[in-house]
Amino acid sequence: QVQLRESGPGLVKPSQTLSLSCSVSGDSITSGNYFWTWIRQAPGKGLEWIGFIFHSGTAYYNPSLRSRLNISLDTSKNRFSLSLTSVTAADTSVYFCARTYAVTTRIDVWGQGALVTVSS
Amino acid sequence: NFMLTQPHSVSESPGKTVTISCTRSSGDVASNYVQWYQQRPGNSPTTVIYEDNQRPSGVPDRFSGSIDRSSNSASLTISGLKTEDEADYYCQSYDNNDQVFGGGTKLTVL
């Protein structure tokens, strides 16, 4: 059974960098069939795709976040990470990591989500 | 890129049938698969329809999906509504290395 779990600070100050990791169990992030994905959901709002990364390390980002965003793989720990710079209150969200099947782009596994609040 | 537009909310009575639409703003809706996710408050989303019209195991056959090229839209239909179906529903598709979600539809079963 594949499981994903987000981890990282729950509170980040404005203008600082938001960093989250997603630990994967039951699958290898080096397998070629999936995109390893970040999605967020602001309080009371809908889902927003942040970006994903392929096993090769190639990443694709939401154009609205691209200038502040980096997604990376850590194959030694079987996890992938998100870094979002220069955060503001608008970045306050529940951040989900997920596994996306590359052929059809179906998201078939979700993490439980991690609330990150941007506040001084 | 493109957008997926859903109604903000729909409501219907138990036992009835409801259809939620998802209209693609540009490009052919049939060019990339559409998925539908259900999200109950406080929970992560789960898939109810994938690849336009496929149901994951465990999802009742009351849930069905379709696409309509004439309106460039996808639809999620839930028949025999139950109170447990009350949730937010999101469509999702993909194009040009961008994954796109619809804005979500709140389904109320009253």
C-alpha cells in the first residue's frame, strides 16, 4: 500500500521560504510511471496544482508560482520536497503531496495534507 | 493555458440524480483524460472517476462520468443520491505539462 506523508513547519513568516517534504512508502520515487506532485488548498477554497517532478528530476510548475518555486527529489530517503520563496499570507494553505500516474494524469494517492500558515 | 469551469454549488434530494458539469475553456476536452475527485470536509480528495468514465474499485456504480465534445465539457452524474454523497467535487485534466483543477462544486443532499 502506497502512502505519502507531508512534513515541515506549520508556521512561516512573511518573505521567508516555505519548505515541505513528502516521504513515500510502498513505492520508489525512481519508478518511471509517476509524477510526484504538490497541490495546495487555501482555507475554504479549491485545489490548486503547484507542480510535479518526474523520476528523472525534470519538474513542471504552475506558471503563477514558477518564479518562487522549486521541487526536488531525494532518492536516498525516497522523498521529494517543495520550496516556495518570498511567501505572503496568500500562501497560507493546506499543502498536499500526491502521486500522479504519468500516462493519464490521474492522482491515485494523496497525503493527508499539512497546514502551513504564513504569519508574523 | 486552459481553465475548467464548474458550478459553484448544486443541491438535490436523496434518491434523485444530479449532474455536475466541467467545461474546458480552450482545447479539446477529449484530448486529455478528465478525472473527478470527491473531498469531504477535513479529508484529502479521493478519486470517484478517472480516465473520463472509469470507476475505481470501491466506488459505487451510482457514480458515472462522461465527456461531450459538442459542449467541450465533462460531466459527473450521481444517481440514487445518498446523504453521504454530500461533499465537494473537483474535475481535473492536463495539457502542455500543466495539471488543471476545476474550481469545485459543493453538492448538498437535502
